Amino acid sequence: MYSTENFNQSTFKPAYFEATGVLPLHGKDIPYRTVAEDTAFYDPTGKAIATIFSYSYFRTDVEDTASRPVLFCYNGGPGGCSMYVHAGFLGAKRICYGEPNRPDALPPYQVIDNPDCLLDIADLVMIDPVGTGYGLLIDDACANQFFGIEEDAEALLYFIEKWLHKHNRWLSPKYLVGESYGCTRNAVAAGMASGRSAHRSFNIAFDGIVNIGNTITVGKYFNREIPVEPAVLAFPTYAAINWYHNHPSQQTLEEFTQEAKHFADTEYMLALYRDESMTQSEKDAVIDRIHYYTGASIEYIRSHDMRFDDPSYRSDVIKDKGEAVARFDARITRPVYTPEQVELTAGMRDDASSDRYGAYYRAAVNGVIYPSMNITLDRTYVTSYGMWNPESKKSKWNNEAPLGTTGEQLRSAMYKTPGMRVFFANGWFDMATYTGIVYYTLDHAGLPKDRIAFKRYASGHMIYIGEDNCKELCGDIRSFITGGMPENG
């Protein structure tokens, strides 16, 4: 891989930038200070091996910081930087959304003062894990110390511990806000914080966790070894996508998807179990119901033996319109590739939501947000670090988790930290992290239900895409931080 900078491990100096600003919020001007900085990791000889880069927002007219919450926020991947949560809904400035299904990926791009920002009630810390964003992996030989389920979570706790020391915030309420793989990071870090890692104890109590696009699971890790038919877990999401694009019912989204879930939990699951033992008329009746709820063609359902795979479903559900839906946000569409063979190869790897928004977010952070924070770095900015090694044909990421599954880690954290609350937020049109995974986890992980909030949104994986979606999610997190428990009506 090419490199545009050269870091000397012995002489490396962590970067540090400060700025000030004023944000109009709810009729008041909120003064704030930002700190963007490296937190470095060193080997036993004192040489720098890696850094986590963070972007901290502090409200400056607050005298009692001991009672002021701090939110530690990040995206997922693994290998993703904090660009999306930062420019999408949490920062003092964010992108301005129009129609979620943007017609193109090109400028003009608009960045605005964030009218939904949480800075009036909490200080915010956006985090680029090692090797992502402006975070550095300085010594490639040390990658295995950071690239893994437990290794990544432990590095986060080291960072948080250092941050709390540096900014004198040990007494403040502390929250973890993670999106996608960031939910896995939330659970494992919270489990370690309440107990111990493989190396040491931390004794850090988190008041709450916000999981956006859940990846916490009772399986070995996300979408692996969950003892249920994958199509059953995905079924409510397929129903939501069908409801949005094909309008099969006058029911509300919640009503239609809950009815579809009941069918999936009962008749559909039994049909998948019975399969060839059913009579043809019994099977035809089930196929008709599958078609009604999911919008998949009868031909598709028959050829897939009543099951689904996401790429081909995305190309089938609205193919009569000549379009395919996006994986991360099925509200967003693209034209189906022609000829069909191209759709079956290149098309299935194309995610229209990433295509429409990736450049927008990158332009927002590097063109507006980071300059407003006085960040001047001659350093490669890595929006997504590749965790697949094309030479060895293996993942660079260690998915082994000897301390327990993510569901077990979250359960441990909640039982060892009485009072800790957890908020699951999932988009109905998200095919990357189905709402069905949340349902199954809540039904099987042994979590204390009285401290769990779960809300579904008419949105995709990045729940905040769309002005109404952004406002709703920020309002619900605000409610959660101030003691509420958001949920669907």
C-alpha cells in the first residue's frame, strides 16, 4: 500500500489542535471549545506504535462539569472512522439533508450549524480507532494488538481512561454511542470496564449505551452461529422494504412489519423446517404469503426454496421498476445493471446509499468541519481501513472473543453495573443489521428488560439520513441521556 507520510517511532509527536465556536441551539447561543488530538500507544521501549485520534467538544459556560455527561462516539466497520456520526448528526456542524434518495452524488454540498446537536446537555467525543480517519497504525507489526474484537475494545478503554485523566472528567456521567460494529465495541468495552480484559481491570462505570444499527448478538459474533434460520431474522426488514416501495397494505409500517414478524415466527419458520414434507398446495399457500409480505417475486421465492440472500433480493424486490435497493438504506435506489449478467456480478456489490453519501460526508469533514476545528494535518485520512488481506486471503481482524459473546458481555456489564441503561435504535430499511437481530438478542441474551429501550425508525442503517430522521434520533438520544426510555408507540 502506498504511504504519503513517514513517521519515526522514536521522535513521533502527537498532534493537538484547539478552536472555539458558538452554536445556536433552542434559542440560546452555546459557546464551546474543541480539542482534536492524538492519544498515542507506545511499546515497552517508548516507541510510538499507534494512535487513536479524537475530536472533543466542550461547552465552556458550564461550571459544574462533574454532573455533565460525556458521550464517547464512533462508527463501526471494523475499520471505519467517526466521519459519519460526526458529520451526520452529532457534531456542532453537520450535513444538510434533502430527499434521502439523492438524485446524484455530486456537489453542491451543504454543511449547517446542527440544530439537533446535544452539546447543550453533554460534551461530545468523536473517536477514530487505530488506523482509521486520522488515527495511525505506525508500526504494522503491532496490528494484532488493535485489530480484533477484544483488542479493539481494550484500546478504546485505554483511550477513555487517558481522556478522563487529561480532562478531569472521572466524576461525569459516561455514555458509549456506537453505530454498526460500534455496537459490538460498546458491548465488549462495557463488559471489560465492569470486569476485566485479558490483561487488567478498569473499574469504569458507564451510565448508558446507545446502539445504532445493532451488531450485538448471542452468536459467536455478528451474524455467525445464531441458531435460527437467517431468513426468519431478516423477514421483518424485507417486509418493511416491500411496504415502503410497493405499498401492499394500508396498514402503518409498524402494523405491517409486526404482522409479518408474527408470520415469520410461526408459519414461515415451520414451513422452512418442514420443506419437502409439505404438500404442494401447502407450500404454494406459504409462498403466496411470503410474496405478499416481502414483495419478492413468486419465481424468486420458488428458485430460492423459500429462502433469501440479500444481494439478489435487493435486485428482485422492485425489478418491475427497473431498479434495485441499497443494502444500508433500502429507501435509496439505483438502476438495475444491464445485461442481467452484470447485475448478477457487479450490481450485487454496489450499494447506492454509500455511493450517494460517501463523498458528501468526506467533503463535509475535510472541507468544513475539520478546518473549523483548526485541524491542519499533512496526514492521510482513512475513511475505511481495509481489514481483508488480499495476499493471505484472510481477515486482519481477530474475531475470537475468549471473554464471551457480545451478548454475554453486555449482560455482564448490565448486571455488574446496576443502573446502566441501554438504548437500541434500528432502521427498518437497514439490510446490514436487521431489526430481527435485536428482537432475537433481546429474547435470548438474558438482559434486564427494565433497563432496555428499543425503537425502530423509518430509516436505514444510518438512521439520521433525512432531516426528520436526524431530528427524531437526536431527540430520542437527548431523552435517553436525560433519563427517558425511547420506544415505539
